[in-house]
Amino acid sequence: MEKIQTKIETGDCLEILNHYPDNYFDLIITSPPYADSRAKTYGGVKPEKYVEWFLQRSKEFLRVLKPSGTFILNIKEKVDEGERHTYVIELIMEMRKQGWRWTEEFIWHKKNCHPGKWPNRFRDAWERCLQFNKSKNFNMYQDNVMVPMGDWAKTRLKTLGKNDIVRFNSKVGSGFGKNISNWVGRTMAYPSNVLHLATETSNKSHSATFPRMLPEWFIRLFTKEGDIVLDPFLGSGTTCEVAKELKRSSVGIEILPEYVKIAKESVKEDQFVLFEKRGKYERKIKKGHNKIRRTASRRVSSKTA
Ligand SMILES: C[S@@+](CC[C@H](N)C(=O)[O-])C[C@H]1O[C@@H](n2cnc3c(N)ncnc32)[C@H](O)[C@@H]1O
């Protein structure tokens, strides 16, 4: 297996990704700045401009993701004038036009969300984790996220009816069937698409950190050791930190230097020149090197003259 590499870049992901080759990353997982909601801390994009702003970047994500890769987008629409804004729904529709497949929607249930009272709604205890793919056939390592069967299995599987033993095709003709007897004697089962995770309490001076378990679950599900993960809106560095612990290489991009500093303190970057860049970038580096060489040789020749 190749050496695990971690790289944290400073800047707008739109520009930084321009230096990366096509079909490069195995997983992109991110939580972008939400429309306007955190204007005080890291600038917001107006809800009515959000789709346009995001699409420019998702075009780059589409280019750098491998055909076998997955993009997980953690997002939730804000409430505007008493109703939910529709930009996430519009974004899904536009991303499909851009070439993405909207494969699945996972729900992150925030087990410890803030208590509160509003006249027209209850407290918001969940966020979307939208799954997009480039193709129908993507890598998914389902066994990596199996969960203990739990107590329901003990009672449910003790007394199996005849419909549980033969594959029972749904009476409504949906074509879906089940054979529950397959699960007798098993201790582990596949999870559902609802993740019950507490929000992070030690937030490393960043106002919107992921709980570590969130990137961890998706990294386990969609990558194997040695694969490369991208978080284009890195914040405090959670994705790169977790990726490194799971022996995956990663690139994180963050626009604000103060968050880059926090990220670099949480995850040690490798000291080698990492990740091959695209031709344009290489040319830029070469040009830079040549300039340094030219200046150095001028200095040498003026000394020797
Ligand atoms: C919701 S936070 C991500 C938090 C992160 N998941 C964590 O665990 O810390 C979004 C981050 O995206 C950064 N950001 C905003 N616009 C960006 C851009 N164009 N390119 C890169 N980063 C950007 C913000 O500064 C912010 O830190």
C-alpha cells in the first residue's frame, strides 16, 4: 500500500481544485457554509444565490471524483420568513442536470440538539447527508458499517412464521420480498440510512464542526485503506484527521487562514511533496523554480565577476 498522505490547502476550493487531475478522489465528504446562516463567522452566501454559487464548485467536484467514487453533502435548508427555503431541493435538481446521480439521502439525527420553543415548529433535530455519484456502479463496503442485531432479533427470530422462511413476495406486487430466516444466528446486521449521532461539544473554536463519527462512518462505507478523500470545505480539519486515523490519504481545503491553522494543529501534514498536480500547476512550479535558479545563478555570477 502506498504511503498515507495528508494535505491541507488554503483558499477557495474552486481555485485550488483546478490544480488537481480528473478522476482523482475516491470520496468527497463535506459540510459547506450554509446559506447566510453563519454570516458572522465565515461569511454567508445569500439563499437565492446559493445554488449558482454551489454549482460552480460541484462542477469541479464532479471532475475530480473517480467514476467509482461518492460525494456526501451534509446540508440543511434554513427557515426564511417562517418557511423552509427550497435551495437544497433546487440544488439537487440542478446537480442532476450537471451530471450527478442522486443516489441516496441519509439523515443525521442529532441526538443532543438544543432544546427550544418556536411558535410554529419543533426543534430541528436532523440534517441531510445527500449521496451523489457519477455512475450507477460505485464502491461501497457495506460490511464495514455493520451494527449489532439488537434485542428485536431475539424475539422476532424466535418464532418464525411460514412467510418468514420462504422468500415472501409482497402482496401489493411491489417485487420486494424478504426471507427473515436468513438472519437466524447472526449477530450483526446492516444499518439503516438514519445515523444517530450527537453533535460535537469540543468544537475546536469552529462554530460548525462535524461529529467525528460522521466522516468516519462514510469513509468506512465508501473507501478502503489507501484511498484518497477530499473535504473542500474543511473547517477545523475533522475529515482529514479521521481519514488519517483510518489510513486513508486526504486533501482538505479551507478558505479562512484561522481555520487552516486549527486544522493543521489537529492533523499533522506529511512533509513530502504530496499528490501530483495537474500540468498547469507543475508548469507554474517549474517556472517558479527556474526563476529561483536564474536569480541564484545571477547571484553566483555577480560574486564570481
Ligand atoms: C460548515 S464549515 C465546515 C466544518 C467542518 N466540517 C469541521 O468539522 O470543522 C464550512 C467551512 O467552509 C469554509 N469555506 C467557505 N467558503 C469556502 C470556499 N469557497 N472554499 C473553501 N472553504 C470555504 C468556511 O470557512 C468554513 O470553515
